[in-house]
Amino acid sequence: MQRQQMPVRVRVSLFTFHLLAIQLLVAVVPMNAQTSDATLVRARRLLEQTILIDGHNDLPWEIRTSREAPMDVAAYDLRTRTRGMTDFARLAEGRVGGQFWSIYVPGEIKDSGFARVQLEQFDIARRMIARYPDRLVLALTADDIVKAKKQKKVASLLGMEGGHAIENSLGALRVYYDLGARYLTLTHNVTLDWADAALGEQKHGGLTPFGREVVREMNRLGMLIDLSHVAPSVMSDVLTVTESPVIFSHSSAQALVDYPRNVPDSILARLPKNGGVVMVTFVPGFVSNAVRLAEAVADSVVSELEKTVPDTAERRAQWRAWRSAHPSPNATIADVADHIDHVRKVAGADNVGIGSDFDGIGRGPDGLEDVSKFPYLFAELMRRGWSDADLKKLAGENVLRALRQSEAVAARLQKARQPSTATIDKLDAPIAATP
């Protein structure tokens, strides 16, 4: 059928309308792009004026488990584009000024010995820092972080992830501090003899007497107490015992995503009095309910396959087929910003920070794929109305202040008491003997 001709006046009117629409788009789109770019430029400028301190990056473990050259610091060349989420070009693009490198050892490898693996991780991290003296510098104090900023280097702090590594020994805790550890995550995913983990068995109802002594000794040393991974009962007990601010090196808000690793509002509300800082993480399953639900479904599929398909190759093939048909959703930069907003709302602008968990997660949220993307998060918060003053607190001022307070408490306590010689057998024996 031949298309019917429109009247000439109608054709002219539509042509004029389309022309005006195109002109409007040409005018508006660049304006929006310019506005977006201007916000990103402003975010980058702000991060150059302050110190961005990320609470958790698993690069030392990434080096340890590298497929090409396990544990080879030289082979994992940070001057080139790495396979992971971290290298120097991307750190510079992300305006990272301070980084807590995670000194991690899995809590499930007890038969292999925690101490050996823990010391190897210290060795990897310290060799990594020493290899690039023009880009990285070991930071042991808050003043070291400020000095590194002036030198245009990344202040490199060490954070131990999991109190299982001290093997119930306060002497071991002190030696790890001497090696450079400036925070200890009290548990990882396994409940200890003295503290319950969020994802472990709840058998102590919080801290045991020895666990409280660990907290007191950390206060005396000036080692930050990291409450990521611990059960809420432990969070509460620590806030009652500690004389120093706590941190959560990589956690988010439980009110938004009900996952055991996130922080309940009841704990957030206690942070202003303590001076503690929740360093909001980027782990997709912690910040997005859609991802969390999809992960739960995937876990159930894996569990069912393990029960019903005995052949390993066939089980893997079925899993790949299911995964291909059910791609996982991803979190977004907006999801992370929502958690930061929530922590500020409940705990306050003085009690929130950034703890990415880069190189410890399979993928980052859309828009936060690697260490180069921090400015995009700050641009998102700028668009939500955050002031420059609050953004600087978020970036690093809050955790820097918490570290300074911890150092001041340690200086006072070291004048008042000697290193603790308490043992778990002595302090927790009555608990163990109770029927």
C-alpha cells in the first residue's frame, strides 16, 4: 500500500518541531554533561585538598594467590595495569592518600598454623611497600599519614583481619603491633575462643573475660579495634569496655540490607559517644538487597547440586548453565551512597568513612569497579547535597581523628600499666568449667 502524503503545512510544522527538539537536545545534553563533569572535577579537587583513607584493601592476599606468580611481589608489578583492582595509575586517578592494606589469614586453616601465614602476609605487605619508595611509605601514626600526603605518597597502614591470628596470646598481639599492625579485626568469619563472629557460632554472647582483656591491651598499645565481621553482641561489649574509638574497616548499614555483616542502628547510635567510625564498604551483597537475594538463591542452587549431582564435572557444567541463564544483578554507586547517607543520619557526619574491600571482592558495584573510582562516589554525594566539610570528614578526617585519639589513650595508659600477662586459661577457666 502506498503511504499517504501529509499536507504540506503539517509536514513543515513537524519538520520545525523536530528541528526545535534536536536543537533543544543539543543545548541540554552538553549542559547536563558539563554539570556532571563539573561535579566530578569538584570531587577530584576536594580529594586533592584532603586525605582519602580507605579502610580495607586485600592487595597482599591478591599477591599471595596470584595465578602467575604466587607471593612474588616483584612479579605483581604495580607500575603496570594489574589483573586486580589496584595499581599505581588507578590509585592516583582515585586520589587515594592513605590505605589500610589487609593482613589477612583465613580462620579456617588452623591446622596449617596461623602464625606462619600471618607472618608471610606481613612480609608480602612490607616488601610491597619497600619496593616502591617513591609511591608508598609505611605509616605507623596519624602524623605519618599527614607527612605522606605532603610527600605525595600513599600512606600505607597495615590492618590485621581476624583475631584468630594471635592464637589467644597477648604477647603475639604485641609482636604484631611491633610489625606495624594498626588495627585488628577481632574476628573474621569464625567464632574464636573469646569472641563471636557475625557469621560464626554464637556461643559466648559477646566477649569472654579474655576478650575484654584483648580490648584493653589494644587500647594500651594504640591499636584500633575493628568491629567488622564481629557479632552485634561483641560490638556492644567492645563499646562498653574500650577507652579508644573503634572502627568498622569494611561494613555497611543493616537497616538497609539485613545481612549479619552489617551494622545495626542500635550500634550506630552509640558511635558518637565513642568517636568510632563505620567505613562503608562496597561489597555488592552488603549494599544491595537485589544482589543479596540473588546470592541467596545461587547458594541454594549450589547446595542442591552438591546433594543431587555426585559427578564433579557434571555438577560444574550444570552450575555454569544455571549461572548463564540467571546472571547476577550488581550493586550501584547509588546503593553505596545510600548506606553512607544512612550512617551519617544515624551516627553522624563525624562517624562515617570509606572501606572499599577492593581486591577482596569479585567485582565492585557499577561505577565503583576499582580504586580509580572514588571521585565518582564523592561526586554522587555532592549531588545529594553533602557539604565539602562533611565530605572531607568522610574521606579521611574521621578515621585520622580516631587514630589520633587512640594514640593519645595509649600514651596515657602506658604510663599507668605494664603489658598484660593475662592468659585465656586464667581468665576464662571459670566459664569453661561452668556446666
